[in-house]
Amino acid sequence: MERKVTLSKKDRRSVMLRSQFLQGSWNYERMQNGGWAFALIPALKKLYPNKEDATQALKRHLEFFNTHPYIAAPILGVTLALEEDRANGAEIDDAAIQGVKVGMMGPLAGIGDPVFWFTVRPILGAIAASLALGGSILGPLLFFIAWNAIRIGFLWYTQEFGYKKGSEITSDLSGGILQKVTKGASILGMFVMGILVQRWTNISFPLVVSKVPLDDKAFIHFPGEKEHITGGVLQDIITKVQSGEYSLTPEKVTTLQDNLNRLIPGFAALLLTFVCMWLLKRKVSPIIIIFGLFALGILAHVAGVM
């Protein structure tokens, strides 16, 4: 009876530690493929003792790969399970392994930035910065320890999750589990990105729509050049303006942005996002879209619309 090759926890831990260098040899042709193959070397050596088989395995993992560096962990786990099953005689070809990698890396990539760069890291940074501003050395120590504990814990847990679920994906490559995983990742990624549209996309239309003269008693009458403003008068002016009781100008100016904010706040940013998505769906190059946005912004600013 042929002995089954199994990856030990030590082997999988070695892959996880190496995966932290995923972007160490990033390139424009195949992006993270070098770091991906580097991470898998310990597992491939054990699974394929024959040098020729190990070489072929390494070659198939030098194909294009790119995703968020932390979200690569569950994909690594699934890949380890597929390679283990293949080494033990399962009928899994190169296309199946590459298909699983490509099928997962796209949808999962959209989760990494919102979760890590835009949520976890800013929160930890804000807490650490507040401690550091108070003169406490706990600020930088807290950030360093907490961030790396979360990061490494996530890498290990999700890689193990992918490894344990890999056999189920192997038995149903037609799309069952993989389809659920990628669909869930897509929904979560789109949900988070939808929230970030209003937060990170800012469009302002200063175009003046109307100017309405105010009543003489509805705005602040500032003293002349030779008159002095006492502290009490200045305090009274600030209080009345902040409360909305008086205006600083003798006329009420309404801009296009004011009207849009009253109707649907953030509508212009959302509309721009949908337009960009539509252009990408029509196979328009992202570079063309970027330069087009630059040109549109410049022309709109010159025309006084934005």
C-alpha cells in the first residue's frame, strides 16, 4: 500500500511565515507570482520528493497571481490542500489548480484594503497616536504588537481554514463551495466599497445658482476700518453666526452643491462611481479613465462648475 503524503502543521506554518514576503519580488508581468512560489517551496519539496515533479509544481505556481497580501492566506491553504491531494494520486490538473487560485484571488482582493488599510490599521493608529501624544511609550508598542498579532493571527487562521476546506473544493470543482466562497467575498467586498464611496470620493460644485439679498437685520454689520472690535463684540458675532441667527454676508448665496446636498448627499460621487464601473464593464482601459477624470476635472474647474 502506497504511503500517503501529508503536510504537517510545521510545514504549513513554514508556508505562512514565507507568505509574508509575498510582494518581495513584485513585478509588472506576473505581479506576486515570485513571492507566491517562494511561500509554497517547503510544501512542494515534501509533497514531491522527485526533483522533476517538484520543478514542474514550482513552474505552475509561477503563473500570474495578484491579490491583497493578507487575503492570499486562505488561497494558499486551498492550494496546499489541492497539491496534497494531487501528490496522493487525485486527478487534479494544472488548469484546475490555477482556476481555483484565479477564481478566489479576484473577489477576495476587494476585502483586504477596506478591512485592513481603511479600518483596522487606522483604528489602532488613532489609539496609539493618542497614547503617544500623552508622552506614553505604550503608543508605538501597542500599535506594533497589536497590528502584528492581528495580521499574523489572520494569516494563520485563514490559511488553516482554506487548507481544511480544500478537500471539499477538490471534490466539487464544478463550483459548489468555491461559488459560495467567492460569491460571499464579492458581496462583502462590494458592501464595504459602497460605504467607502461616500467617504473617500469627494465632488463639489461651487457653481452659484442664486443670490438673494438679506434683510438689513439678518446679517452681521462689521465695524469700519478705523473702529475697534472689543472681545465682547467679537464673541457676540461668533455666537450669532454659529447659531445661524445671522449671516456673515449681506446676501444668501446658493450653490449647485447646496441643492444636491439637500436632495441626495453624495449623489455625484455615487454617480461618478457607477459611470467608472460602466466604462470598465465596456472594456475601457483604467488608464484612459484616470486621464479622462483628470481632463474632466480641469475643464470643469476652468468653467467654474467644479
